[in-house]
Amino acid sequence: MSRILLGGLGALLLVAAGVFWWQGQAAVQATAPVIAGPSAEAPPDDGADEALPSADPGDMAGPALPHASEQTREQRRFDRLDRDRDGRITRNEMLAPRVKDFRKLDVDGNNLLTFEEWAVATGNRFKAADANGDGVLERGEYAATKAKAAKKPVCRCK
């Protein structure tokens, strides 16, 4: 008997909560501004120039700038490799950016990168980084081996 009473009371509370939520949504929608669609008529332009009102904004600040989402970054990354814009990346499109670096390492031009070719290139890079020639890279010398960041284009907007 008590289960039936508790179940009925629980159902009554759920219905009451639903009614209050429904009324609250109706009140919010009633106070929402009406947005005119594209079919709304524009106010007639009588040609009179009105001065724009000015106000002191005080401490107010505008909204924060939008940030690119991960999906946008991932899409840009995909589009860099998808050269023919067909929505698919082929093996040739994937390898194309790396061909130039491979050609630098393949000194004999036989399209095979041997360990010796790689070791010579790595040794030359180490020698170039070792500024004082002591055969050891200090912190400052190692920091100089970091790839240079791409220079951002200068905006020449007016």
C-alpha cells in the first residue's frame, strides 16, 4: 500500500515539475525579441542624415575573439595535403612535401637512402651545430638547432 502511495506522490511531483518548466519556457519565449526575416520590409530611407548617438563605454569590454576549433585546424591540415581537392589524400599527395628533404639526403640520386648517407647528413648537422668544435653540444648550441618558425605574413591592410 505504501509503495502505491509513494509511486502516486512521485508521479504527481514529476507532473508538477513539468508544468512549472513548461510555464517558465513560455514566459522566456514571450519576452524574446522578434527577429525579422528576409521578407520584412526595410524602413523607408528619407535621405535625412541622423547623427549617431555617442556614449561613454566606461569599463565595458566587447566579447572575446573567436577561436578556431580543432575541427577547423584538422580540416586545414587535411586540405594542405589534398592538392586536387577531391576529399581524399593519395599516397603521392602524402609524400610530395617530403620529396625535397629526401633529395637532400639522397646524395647519389639512386632513390635509396642508405645508412651511410643518413649518417653523413646527421654528422654534418652536428658539426654545424657545434660552434666551438669541442665535439659536444652545450645547451646554447643545441638550442640553435631548433627549426626556425615560419615568418608570419605582414598585413598591409588599410
